[in-house]
Amino acid sequence: EAQVTQNPRYLITVTGKKLTVTCSQNMNHEYMSWYRQDPGLGLRQIYYSMNVEVTDKGDVPEGYKVSRKEKRNFPLILESPSPNQTSLYFCASSPSGANYGYTFGSGTRLTVV
Amino acid sequence: AQSVSQHNHHVILSEAASLELGCNYSYGGTVNLFWYVQYPGQHLQLLLKYFSGDPLVKGIKGFEAEFIKSKFSFNLRKPSVQWSDTAEYFCAVKQGDTGRRALTFGSGTRLQVQP
């Protein structure tokens, strides 16, 4: 089944403790992206990757890192999480052509206390 | 930077009522337009999309949307809603004439359908 898989689904952590949210897709998509969803703000892009070893900042990159060493994986790293990073995070992927929408993962609900 | 506006934040309808959710965007060039739906506790799913051609686009579950270029709008419609349509709906826009692949989302509209 074609899908984007995120782990974990739920995570509660403490301020300053490094964490990684994994994202993997099995569709051979070139483009991958991370979004955070907050009430009343919709989805805002954190980082994206056009292909392996090619990443760039989205609209709200502060406090996050990403890497794209393999085509299928695009982990999101929070080096020192803070409470304002409490949010619902979605990974998404799409083919490289212009006329495609995204396939979204199931989401990761992160709480930083 | 482009923006997407969804003016209805929370809509409450009775079953069988007609639905129209507004979406306006700011980008003046070629656009690709999307509506996504998020059922409670789930991820976003594509309802419909517009890239070119007929500005009236039909999607899944009886939804349709009309692209009006002169109004920078892409409103979502359904003639008769069901209780199962209770969800949050997001409009999204991609610049179609640049290399950018990013989707810019509106803030969402929460639809509550009462039986």
C-alpha cells in the first residue's frame, strides 16, 4: 500500500531533550515536506526536500532540523524542544512534477512540557 | 509571500443543507488549487484539485469546487451535506509556474453537521 509512515504517533517530552520524528514513504517520491498544524493557523511548512541531500527552509524552520540521506526517509529533528513546539506534525510527499498533490502521513502529536 | 484565506472558521449545518466554503488566495500567477479534508483524529485527505481546464472541478463524496480566476477564489460546494461530512476542511494553493512545490494552506474551516 502506498503510504507515508510517521513515528511516533504521540510523544510527550521535556524541554531541552533532543528528539527525532521519523518519516518514510514507499512511493519513490522526490519531494518531501514537514508541516505543523496549530489551531486557527492551518498547516505551516517547516522544511522541505526536493531530493536526496537537497533540503530547504519553509515558513517556520526555527528550532528544527532535517536531513535527507535516502530518498524514502525525511526525519524531523528537534535539538532542544521548547513548549512552543507543542503541535501536530505532518510529513508529506509528492512526485516532482508540478501537477501533483501531497500524500500525508497520519501525524505526530508532540507535547513539550 | 502568497496567502490563502478561509473566511468561515466554523460552520454548523443541518443534514441535507447545502454547503459552500470560501477560499481566496493572493498569488497572481498560475496556481494549482486543492481542497483537503481532515476527519477527527485523522490525517489530511485530498478531496479535489484543479490544475487547468474546466474551472468546475468534481471531487470525491459529492464535493465540487469552482475556480474563478478574476476573484482569486476556489470555493468548495456540496448540495446536500451528511453527518459524516463533519470534519475540518483546508484550502491549499501551489504556485504552478515556479519551481516551488510548497503548498500554502488556509487556516481551515471546521464543519459540524447536525443530524
